[in-house]
Amino acid sequence: MSARVPHVPADSLPSPQPQADRLTEWLAGRLPLDDGTPRLERIHGGQSNPSWILRSGERAWVLRARPAPAAALPPSAHAIEREYRVLRALRDSDVPVPAVHALCEDESVMGTAFYLMDFVPGRILRDLRLPELPLTERAACLWEANRVLAALHEFDWRSAGLEGFGRPGGFFGRQLRRWGEQYAASAREMGPIPAMERLAQWLAQHVPPGAEEPVHTCLTHGDYRLENLIFDPVQPKLRAVLDWELSTLGHPLGDLAYHCTAWHLPAGLLRGVGEREPLSLGLPGQRAYVERYCGHTGRDASEVLAHWPFYLACSLFRIGAILAGIGARARAGTAAHPQAAEIARWAEPVANTGWAIAQGRIPVPRS
């Protein structure tokens, strides 16, 4: 995976300021606009890249941009060009994504690069507990998320022209180096987290046999969480998968395990169900969830489950490193998020959970 910064809310980054006349001129001939200046409505929330709903008459699209000024960002951060490329590749596949219409790399239009995609109406279910749904309807939404993630990992990325979108093989080694280096930099500011230190060593020694072979390479999303999914307004059917900024060629079980960390994270962090028994909430147990995924992809479920503690602990190590980085920025006074210090306090509990899983003190998968 190429070195990219972790998810940062767009509201905490400098945003481009669209110039209506310049943008309208650029849009002419690219979108079927009605007469007059199109209307822009800023989408606020957790998007890592600033986004607007662009309306013209009764039609609507989404304009998604790189934060500005681009010169202040790492070269590979907030790479909306990669998002545009992968969304084009996935169009008409079994993975539902918004149709994209145009990519603008001319920064004179609005001060940064951006692309246009369809606006997809529907429901975003941000909390794994799914409190807005009746108990009897919750599992169906998660089974649908499971099906689509499996379809993504079965997608023929070579035929879709995604050669060079990442490096085949060696995924976990790169992950451990990347997040280990980020954690180490944070620890110099914040002090060490013992569980992160132990977990880093354990993970390096327990990569499953053959896991680094190129044969396992697939297209991965990198941030497959409920809040990046749009469901049909009524049915438990996925209409679109969003936020492909961290997509790359990687290992499918790394993607699946990151998705499944919500079964272990507390409600206060990424809206998980770590304090509750999933079945009591009408949700699938994690074992059944992994087995269903294996059924979709033809993997040996017993082999996957035998090494599941590694995949899950690796994802928790990643989250712990991200949270430690937020803590270091909060301490240095450079964190833009007003709750950065509070969020960062989860780094040690997350690392402790990963270490407990690695040591077998928390049996996985949970029921």
C-alpha cells in the first residue's frame, strides 16, 4: 500500500472555494445543466475530501475535491485521482458505485483537483448497532455489506486496467512497517504504549504462511465501514460504496478484518458493538460473518479462522497507530479536530484489545 495519511475529516482541512462562474464554464458540455448557474451545497461531516452536492434544475451530482492548498499535503494524500480511476473501473461491476463523469486536474478552476459523480440517494447507517432499524431487519443489511465486499475482492482488477494501482504481494509487511513507523513517531511525543510495542513484535512473527504471496492480491477498499455505504431507502440493498481514497491492491483478509474490528471496538469509537453480544442486537455473529464471506469467495473458512487473530490484531494495530498519531498532533497543538485529545485516548484500549486477541485472552471470532 502506498504511503497515505489516515482518514481525516474534511472539515478539519483547508477547503477549496469554488468560483461559480469559472466552474460553470468548465461544466458546460460535461454535464446536462439547465440554464443558469448550478447551485452548490457543502456536505459536512466525516468525508476525508471536501464534497458538495451540485444541483441544476431537478438533477444532482456530487463534486468531490482534494483539500486546498494541495501543495500543503503529502503527494499521495487525499488522492481523488485514484478515487476517480477506481470508480471508473468498477462501473457496471457487481460492486455498486456512483457513476463518475469528469475529472478536473486544472487547479485554476477551483484551486485544487476535483471530480464529478452521480448523487446517489439512500440511507447511511453509521452505527453497527443499527438502532434506526427494527431488530428483525438488521442482519440483512450486514449480509448485504458482506456480499458486496466479497464481490469487490473477486473483481478482476487486471482486466479493468488497474495494473500498477498497488504492489502485488507483501501486503502485511508493508502495513506493519508503515503503521509501526507512524506509531514510533507518535511514541516519541506521547511516550510508549506497551501493548503496541508487544503487538508490533508479535505480528511480525506471526504472518500466516503464504499470506504475502502475490496470488492473494485483490482490489481492496481500505476503509470498508458502514458509514461509507449507501443503502436503498427501503430495502437492505447497497446502492453505492463511497470513499475510495485508501483503495489499493492488497490482501482481501486485511480488508475483511478491518471491517470486522467493529465487533470488538466500543460504541464510543467507530460506533462498534464491543461491549454487547451481537446476537442480542439482531446482528450476525462474527464467525458466521466470516464463514459467509468465505462462501462467497470460495475460501477455506477453517483456514481463515485459524489465522483470524492475526488479521484482526493487525487491523487493531493500524487503528491504534492512527489514534496515537492523533494524540501526538493534539499534544503538539497541530490537531484541528476539537476532540482530538479525547479521541486519542482510545489508542491504548484499542492496542490492549489487539494484544489480548493475539494472546488468546479474547477468543475470536466472537460467537
